Amino acid sequence: AQSVTQLDSHVSVSEGTPVLLRCNYSSSYSPSLFWYVQHPNKGLQLLLKYTSAATLVKGINGFEAEFKKSETSFHLTKPSAHMSDAAEYFCVVSDLVGGSGNTGKLIFGQGTTLQVKP
Amino acid sequence: DAMVIQNPRYQVTQFGKPVTLSCSQTLNHNVMYWYQQKSSQAPKLLFHYYDKDFNNEADTPDNFQSRRPNTSFCFLDIRSPGLGDAAMYLCATSQGASNQPQHFGDGTRLSIL
């Protein structure tokens, strides 16, 4: 079974400093991995996705993540935090759903709250 | 812009009074999902439609139903809301395959009086 573990429930950084949000996954086959961000009272927005192409994935708003199979990790990074980055971040693996078609079911990590201090 | 739209953004209902939440999409995706998200938790999948095929999660209460009259619209019906059903309800769409991301609406926050 697929699973995702986000290693930090809360991360606090100063504006302008690097961001690192850690994620480990467990998968019996080559996974599809995503990072989503959720601002208060909003839906989830896709930051980036890994689908077995390049291991270093670039996303929106300066975020990137590196897929490391040997470490079963997919950590999210950003060189310089901005106040607007304060939000909840979810690391997600997509599992196959049995039954109709080849539908993806998202398996969510517990989420990491990113706080950005001025 | 193509998007997933949920109405209303905020819904208040009374204990036991049926309520319907709606979702529409302009992405022409064949899969539509409904999630329940409680405070400080990850979204929890309730069910999804692959085209017209309905797929219920095993632990989704019978109190929750869904309808998808056409590709663009999907509804979540809560037949007899209880206090524990107060949550954010998120609709998402995807184009089938598991390596495709899901696109989320901004959600409907449901309150129960």
C-alpha cells in the first residue's frame, strides 16, 4: 500500500531564508508524487508533480522538489521564503483505484504548516 | 480561465435538515471527486465519479450521497446532517490516469446549527 509521511507538522522560517519541507513515501511501484499548498479557507493548489521523468522537479512560485528513490524522499525546497508562502503544505502520492478505469486516488501526508516570520 | 467552481462558499444548515453542495468544472475532466476536510486535517475522500460510474469509499457514511447529471456538474447531498458533518467540502477533478494531478475548487464550508 502507498503511504506518505511528512516529517514536520510545523516549520517556521524567516522571510528571505530557505525553506525545506520533508516528505518520505512508501510505494510498491514507481509512484506519482505531488506537493499541494492550501491557504486558509481555500482549496488545494498544485505546486509540482513527479511522474517518473526528471528527478528534480520545478514548480510554481520558486518551489522545487527532488525525487530520491534510494531515500524514498520527495522533499520540497525554496531558496528564499516570502510572506505569501505561509500556508499548509501537503505531500501526496497517487494510488490506483480499482474498479472504474485507471483513476488516481490521492494519499495525503498529514500536512506541514509553514510559518514565515518578517 | 478553466476551473473548478464550488457554490456556495459558505453554507449553514440546521441539524437534520438536508443540504446540497454543488460543483461545476470547465476543464472537461472525466473524473470528479468529493472530499471532506476537518480543521487541521488532510482531506478525506468520500467518493468519486469516473464518467458516470460512481465509486464510494468504504468508510463514507450512508448519509452522504452524490449525483453527477452531466460531465460539468456534480452534487454532494447530505441527507441528515449531524454536528460531526461540519467541515470544509472540497470538489476536485482529474483527467483519469493516476499520474495526473487533481484540480481543486475553493471548497464549501458547512456549518451545522
